[in-house]
Amino acid sequence: MPRGPSLGHTSYIPEKERYHVTKAQLLAMMDTMMGGRAAEELVFGPENITSGAGSDLKQATSIATHMVKDWGMSERVGLRTIEGAKGLQPSESLGPNTVEQVDAEIKKILSDSYERAKAILKAHPKEHKALAEALLKYETLDSEDVKAIMGGSKISQESKTS
């Protein structure tokens, strides 16, 4: 539900402190971030997507960029870090081919994530609809609510009134 400039918000509360995040965890976070835009496209069509996913896209792009440039998590770019000015432009240490390769890899990671998000939503239309209806009714859901909905159960009224 809209609150201020944000039209929706997903926050992640880790179960325990994490100092290191795996590649699989990063990709899963990106898939979640892509879910809102993917849902808009599937429900309303590609011509009717909105700017509502802007913050999620920014966060997902940041993760993909770190994966490629800082954490060596790209097979195509390799096990290395890429130093340089903010953004992607040729420099003394980076040739234009490297810059293009880094940019293409970031784009591929984001595109793959978006396709995984769409595939998940297409594979679970009943759960998607149930989550959307619960969000319209209750405005916020915690992890227990989401688990209940995904398991086919109803949300406890007591948890939403306290």
C-alpha cells in the first residue's frame, strides 16, 4: 500500500547476523526485488508497468554491480576486482572491451533474475493472487503471514489486530 513516496516496501530481517552472503543468497534477494516489476508486467501487461519498482531495480543493480566488480562472482568477467571511478567508463586501467564486458554481465545477471521472478510468479498464480489480496486487506504481512498464505492457510485475525 502506498506510504509517502514509496508505493510498496519489502524489508529483509535476517534470522541471524550475516557477515558473508553467498552468491545464491544474493541472487535470491535480487529475484525478490524483481518480483514487483515482474508481477506488474504479468498482471497489467508490458505497456502498463509503472515506476513503482525503481527502488528495487536500483538495489538489484547495486548487488549485480558488486557481484561483478567487487566480489569476483562473474565467470565471464573472472575472479577479480575492477577498480575505477563510479560508473563504467574506459580509463587508464580499463579498456573499452572490459567496460563493455562488465556492463553486459551486470545486465545479464539482472535479466536472468527478472526472468526467474516471472517464472516463479507464473508457476504459482494462486499464491500470487492470495498474497496480493492479503496485502490489499491487511496492508502489511510478516514472514509468518506469508508462510501461512503459501501453505494455503488463512492469516490469523489476532495477529493483524494487535
